[in-house]
Amino acid sequence: CPLQINFFWNLGFLLGVAIMLQIVTGIFLALHYTSDLNSAYYQIFFLIREVYYGRCLRYFHSAGASFVFLFLFLHLGRAIFYGSYFYSSSTWFSGILLLFFLMAIAFMGYVLPFGQMSFWGATVITNLLSPFPSLVEWICGGYCVHCPTLKRFFLFHFIFPFLLCGFLFLHLFYLHFLSSNNPLRNSTNNKIPFFPFIFLKDFFGLILILCLYFLQTHFHVSSLSHPDNALEASALLTPLHIVPEWYFLCQYAMLKAVPNKNAGFIVLLTSIFALFYFGEIRNLTTFCLLNNNSFSISKSYFFLLVLTFLWIGAQF
């Protein structure tokens, strides 16, 4: 590995650990979950109250989604700040595909407890596809969020993480094919062995996130969830404010800011697919002319993305 890399390069490992923890805890949760409209909500509370250590298992998984996206955003921000997309476009593209998978998995997982926010959040997102009625009927199993929707979301939420693991190994393959980037933009000289130097940093990060997990699980049990999601879903009672999890605030704010539903959906997709633009930068003639100032351009993209994300999300 390059000698100059710092702790920001350990975020990918921490993200991988968080994803693996989600998969393991999700498998155990699936043993107790029932994807039926009338019993899904009560099955969650049965797990929390009656199953031995079921409360820890449930909140370990629900809080773990926030940790996954925290490490994901930090990992993505580091890649943009240091221009990793310019060094290896294949690694960048596979990473963006991982981002899409994680967003889809997180959304479908948020629907499964079938609380108020789960139901109305699913209603908002599925209604975005209303210009394509056949697509809505295929995804929801009808014209609204109902029992078939819950069954399909549970199925995809269970299967997609295993597909994500395939893209994860592809991401690691492209990464190790060219080695990691570094702050000095020089990956060919001054290499050090992974063990013990990088391994010790990864191990320290692993201990740190396990401490954060247990602090969140035992002392701030449901602080990352909206209180309305503790209520059973009701199609006759709309919440005053339909608020998603914090990692989707930016996307929901875009939908809220654009008056037209179809235009808001296009803006939402564009904001995500725009990340593919970074992988093509190295092929642009204009960027080649500015190659000497590529680091300053990367920092400009980074601060623009972060300020846009924070500002738009704060407006929700």
C-alpha cells in the first residue's frame, strides 16, 4: 500500500464491516419476521419484548443502517476530495453501483416494520412511478402499498445484499488491480506492506465502530428513528410531516422543492446519476489540459457536493 495514506483510507474497510454486520443481523431478524400486512408490525414488537436479546438484535440492525451510510458518505467524500475517480474509473463505477444497491436496500428495509413513516414513505416513493401504471402494479402487486408490496420488499431486501457482495468483491478486485490512491497522487513509489501497518489501523477502526454500535444499541436505542414510526401504519391517518431517515433527507427535499412530481423524480435521479460524471473526467479533453490543477478541482467538487448535500437536506 502507498506510504502516504491516512485514516481516511480505512473508511472502506469500516464500511465493509458495517455491511457484513447488517447481513448477519438481517439473517437472524428474517428468522422472526413475517411479511404479512396484519402481523408485520406486531411481529417486530414481539421480537423486541419476548425474544431473548431480540431488542439488541433489532436495534443493532436498524441503527446499523445509519452507520453504513455514515461510513459510505465519508468514504465517498474522501474519494472525491482526493480525486480517486481520476486514478481508477473502474473502481469508481463499481463503487457507485454499490451506492445504488445500498440505497435500494435501505429504502425497502425501512418499509418492513410497517410503522406510519414506513407506510407513507413507501407510498410517496411508489407514487413517483405513477406515470408508468404497469410498473407500479408490478412493484406493489396492485395500485397501492398493500400486502403483496410488503412481501416483495422483504424478498428483495433479503436477496439484494448477496448481490451487493458480488459487486463488493468486484470493487475490491479493481482496487487491488491498480493499488490505492494517496494524498500525494503518487501510487508507484514508497510502498509499505499491508500487514502490520495498515492492518493495525483497520483493527483500531473495527474496535471503534463496535464501541459506537454498542453505545447506540444500549444507551440511545431508538434515537435515530422517527417517533411516528413506532405507531402502526394507518392509511386513514397521514403524518403531519413525512420525514425519511437522515441519509435520505437530501433526496426527499428535492422532491419537496420541485412542484411537478415527474420533474422532481427526474431531478432526484439526475442528482444520483451525476456521480457517474466523475468517472468520465479522465476522458475529457478539458480536464487533461488542466491536469496540473486536478487536485484543486477535486477539492472544489468535494466542497460543492458537501455544501449542496447539507444545505438541501437542512431545508427539509
